[in-house]
Amino acid sequence: MKAEIIAVGTELLLGQIVNSNAQYLSQELAALGIDVYYQTVVGDNLKRLQRAIEIARERADLVIFTGGIGPTQDDLTKDALAGLLGRSLHIHQPSMDLIEQFFSSRGAHMVESNRRQALMIEGSEPLANATGLAVGNAIAQDGTYYILLPGPPKEMKPMFQQEATKWLREHALTNEQPLYSRMLKFAGIGESSLEAQLIDLIEVQQDTTIAPYAKEGEVTIRVSTKADSEAEAQEKLAEVVTEIRNRLSDHLYATVDVPIEKIIVDRMSELGVTLAAAESCTGGLLAELITAIPGSSHMFNGGIVCYSNAMKEKLLNVPATLLEGPEAPGAVSAEVAVVLAEQMRIVANSDFGVGITGVAGPGSSERKPAGLVYVAIAHKGEPTLVLKLQLSGGREIIRLRSVKTVLYHLWRKLNELTSKQ
């Protein structure tokens, strides 16, 4: 079954809100075995909306609308679809009763336009709104299925989960196989390099598909297949996942959709080891990502944002001879990164210490270019690892990539620690 999502609202076209509904619905429909081929955004205009519906029903079996079923005069989704289907609109009395009860219980006056939220297309089935007032509609005509949902995500998501999915299973999904997926998460490798190592699998994919998605500092691969049961799907997926793991074991940090900082927190907590961080150019971003994970208090001892040379010297005993002077390597150097990591580990009495220093940009510093970053990881009883990075991108991208690089190498060190136990 092919689907098209039509998001209705001029505010979407103006960029005033983000169309997160389409992302959510695409994921949910894929899980039902429904392929989303198109996503359309159209403003609050009757003729343009009807034209979008005409196009959609020519190329999709299922058309799902979000938005345009509220109380105002520019909420036109029901009007537009009813007009094209040659059907009338009428008030759904149970929904109207709920609306009247809502205003009455609050002692508020209900304006006449609120009646629009109870409108139903002739012959459609109501989709109850558990978190709002506008009733949804579901209807089939001439081989095409239509579902009308509210725009606000807090109303749309429950209606889809509780009402629309049930209607689809009863009326439309008679022969569809559900889609099952595994998410593989990689770090320390770019999307193009990862794809190059899997290109032979990607080029011959048929029943089981491989789709890479890049985020800053990480890459995700979704491995998907359709099957009659989860057991059958997992058997089909396992062969491909095993092959990918064999090729990219140095970078595959998880087979579930979690960020690498979550893996670091969990692994360190399990191993009973601790971490502390001294950050200069990243300004506490590593500490922020770590402490955003529940349970991080078990493994994160603390951090210092030592942005100035004075703070590096005063709090972490970085020698002035490293920081300033004609022969000094300067604050942005491998030597300073090592001292930051080693001193932070000692000060915090932690098993691991991290030091990050660099130039986040946009301009240069100490005659060193934006994107030059040194990171160091000190581990009790081992030589300190220090890395020189030359990163591209804006200020926030450089900061994030620096932190993700640290997390990747921490993950590698934790793997080594586990193998020794």
C-alpha cells in the first residue's frame, strides 16, 4: 500500500512551526507495512488543498491529513475533501456534546465556530480525540482511503495510535506485511566511508534493505524487511546484521537507536569506573551530554570548564611555560590537552580523565586555524591517548564533533578494558 501525507497549515509554509507530524507518521506507517511515497505541505486555501488531494489520490492508496480540522474559518480540510468526494458535512452529535460539556464545565462561553470541530463527512467514521476537541474522520471511496487527523502533535499522536491504526487494520490492511527494522549505530567513521565498506550489500539489496543516515559525529543504518511475524523478520535481519558487524566491529557501538553517550554511561556504570572532564573550547558540552543520561551520577565525577589560560593554570596546574611565551606550544596543543586530562583525573579522583582544547572558531586563535582541536584521554595506569583533530564546519559543529570523537575513543577504551577482565 502506498501512502501520502498532506500537512495542512500556512504556518508550516512560513516556517513558523516544524512539520514533526510527517516524521512521526512516516515511522508509524512503515511499522504497519505501508510505504510513504510522498509528503505534501499546503496552506489554508480551499482550491490549493483540493488540488493537492486530487494529485495525492492519483498516486496513493492512502491519504493522511494532519491539520485543518479545528474551529476557525481557515480550517478547511473537511470542507475540501467533502467537496471532492461529493459528500455533505454534518455535526457528529456525540462530539458536539463533548465540546459543549467542555465549555460548560469551565463556565466559558462557546462561540459558534467551535461547532466546526464536530463536523463529519457524510459516510465517514469518527476518530475520537482523547486530548482535544476536534473529531477525526476516516473514509474510503473509489479504492482510496482517507484519514483526517488534528495538527497539534499532542492530539494527532494519540488519535493515530488509538483510533486510526485500528481503522486501518479493519478496512485497509488486509494483505500488508508489517515492516520490521533494526537500527545500527556507528561512531568514528563518516557516512561515505561506511557506505564504501557496505556498497556491495547495498547494491544487491532486495527483500532486506540497508539505509544509512548521517548525524553529526555518528552514522545510523536502518536494516529493514517485511515479514508475516517478528520471528521470521529477525531471522532475515540477523544474517545482514551479522555481516555488517563483521565488517565494522570497530565502529558499531549499538544495535538499538541510542546515542553513544548513553552507551558510555551504561558501560562505565556496569564496570564501576568513573570519568571527569576538563573542557576548554567545548565549554562543558561533553559534561552536558553525559549528565543528560539517567544514571550518569554513578560514573561522572564532575567537570571543569577552563576556558582561559588563568583557569587552566589555577585549577588544573597547567604550567605557564606551556601556555605562554615564545617557546610555548600554547593552550591549543597536544601538551596542554594531556595535562588537562591527567590533572582532571587526579583532581576528581576518577578512573578516566578527558582534556579538550582547541579553536572552535569562527576565527583563528594563537595563530592556529578554526577547527584545530586536541583531545586527550587519561586512564589510570596507562599512557595518555592524545589526538589531533582538524575539523570543518561552524562553531557548534566543531564543538559537537570534538565531543563525539572523545566519546568514540572512550568507547574503544572501555572495550579494551572489558576484554582484559
